[in-house]
Amino acid sequence: MDQLNSKQEINDAIANHASFILMFTAVWSDVGNITKGKFESIGANYPTVYMAWVSTDDHPDLAKEWGFTAIPATVGYKNGTKVETYVGPQYLDQQVEAFIKKVV
């Protein structure tokens, strides 16, 4: 999962990938790391889905601009349109896979 560091990088990812999942989290967040790991492992089965994350420690302004005050926060885009948002941990494989399928 790539790390994005600017609004421009995020907007480019939205524009350049038909299926895109963006997560806002922090390195120190255990639930964020677990959720991120689930998306990475299950996401390997969906090679057409581009996944990236933003460090809320390094870029709190980006999380705020996207409307998030809690982590982990995950946003799914399909063909440039936001189709799914989830705030909180996603521990279950079925939950993560259902989220991914919404952007495919």
C-alpha cells in the first residue's frame, strides 16, 4: 500500500485509477495497522484496485479536508466517484472484502 503525502497525489490517484481505496491512519494506531494489513492481504486478490494511505500524524490537514477526525478512516472510489466510506476498524475478512468489491 503506497503512502500519499499531498492533496495533489490523492487527486491524481482518484483520477488515474478506476478503483481506488484510500485510508487515513497513523503508524502508532494498532487498529489502523490491523485494518491496513487486512486491506493489503485481501487486496492482493484484487490487482486492479489501487490502495494507498495517508499518515494523519504527518498530514492532519488532509484528514480534516476529507472530513475525518477519527482513524482509521477508509474511502473507496470507483471511476472518480466516492462510493463508500467507513470510519473505524475493519477486522473481519468479509467486511474488508465487501468494501473492496464496492469499488471494483
